[in-house]
Amino acid sequence: MNKCREYVITTENTCDMPYDYYEQNHVEFSYLPCTMGEVIYNRENDMDPKVFYNQMRNGMMPATSQVNADEEKKMWRPILEKGYDILHLSFSSGLSGTYSSSRLAAEELMAENNQYKIIVVDTLCASMGQGLLLTKTLDQKREGKSIDETASWVEHHKKNLCHVFTVDDLMYLHRGGRLSKVSAVLGTVINIKPMLHVDNEGHLILLGKERGRKKALQSLVGMMDERLGSYRDKNDVIYISHGDCEEDALYVKDLVQRKYPSVKKIEVNTIGATIGAHAGPGTLAMFFMGDQR
């Protein structure tokens, strides 16, 4: 195995992982800010998820911003000055300009000092899909893989990170520029619940619809079954994220546990403001490894 300098893995809050996860795994993350009314929410001024989603239900529309290059450099510089290389897992370029900003920041820092090494990966992932890829990346590092070996693993496997989800109202995705108006209008029918996924380019794609919420939740497990392939008995952990609909998330968790008893751990967490601003309340998403997205 190649010997090299120690490296640190960094990412963004769009992983939707609990804050203590980052602390326990020594992962630094930048924060895509969210504005609600006249208040800007960020890492130092975070918003309680229930308050956030209740405000959305009452008609308030949040807006988000990408991380800029200066903010990334501010996070990375102290790490580099301590002698570490950096492997950064960035939010999907199909959903945000953050990846481009991160690439620019990396190029500028490495131009300042040719001893610096920063690898920025476009994960093509979002929410706990990005979080699950982060978990798998940390596993590679713990196995003793070098930064180049780990980055190569991520590039090779990131399209095996499946995202399947349903939302209550597609207009949130349309207003945020994440879905075309045609798709949003077609999906917005009384008691018709849209089924979506993230494709190989990191874009949100409307796949179909189900009549009724419970049928939509059950269909998520069916969508998972279609994608597993050779990973059918290899998923040791599955992540579920939700937009303030924990009861539904636990219902899906139970369905998965009964169908796939080989899965050792199913983690459930709330979708944070950055992703939730576009997905809206009632979003329910599942993330797992499969042969294809």
C-alpha cells in the first residue's frame, strides 16, 4: 500500500447527518446558508427543524445559497497548515454550484503552496445519500487506504449510491429550480404522490406516481428492491431522511427491517433546512447501495 501524508475528509451540511456524527468522526463541514424571511440561518445560527417546516407549511418560502470559494478556503486553510491533505466530498453539481466553488478554492490554495493537496469529488449525491457516501468513505480511510485510493473508490462507487424518495408537493422543488414546471404540475394532483430519484448526473428525476401516501411509502421499498442487484445482501447500513414526518420514516424503516433482515443498521434523521427548503415538509427519502441508481 502506498505511503503518503495523513489526510482529512471534509464535506457540507447537505449530508443531513447529526452534528455529533461529524464530531465523532472528526469531519469538518461547510454550511450552505438558508434565509427565511429576513433571518439567515447557518452553522452558528441553526434552526429547529420543526419550527422550520411549520413555517413552510404556513406559507413562508426559504431560499438557500451555495458555499463560495472563500468560505471553503477558510475551512481548509487551518487543516492544510497542520500538514494534512484534504479529500472533500461535495454536494451534487446537478443541484448546486457548490462543487464548482470548492474546485476553485482547491485550485487557488494549491497554487499558493505546492505542498498542499486537495481532492474535490462531485458526489452526485444529496441529503443522507451524501451522508452514506461519507460513511463509506470514512470506512475506506479506516482500512488504511491512501487519499488517492480512497478518492478512486468514491469515484468508482458513487453511482451505486441510490436515492429514492417521495414528496407531498412537487412545487417546492420547482420553485427552488430543482424540477421543471411541467414535471411539477403533472405531479401535483390531489392524493397523487410523486416518486423520484437522483440520476447518474445528480439531478432529481420524477419517475412516477402513486395514489395515497401509504402506497407511496410502500413503493419506496419496491424501488429499493429493483435497484439492489448484487448488493442485495451487502447493505450493512441504510439511511432514511424525512421532512418532519418521523412517523412515516419509522413505518418505512419497519418495512425494510422485515424485508431485509440482513441489514444491521437503519439510521433515521430529519432533513436539514438547506435540503428541506427545496424538498418541503413531508419528504421521505431512502439511501442505500445498489447496482444502479
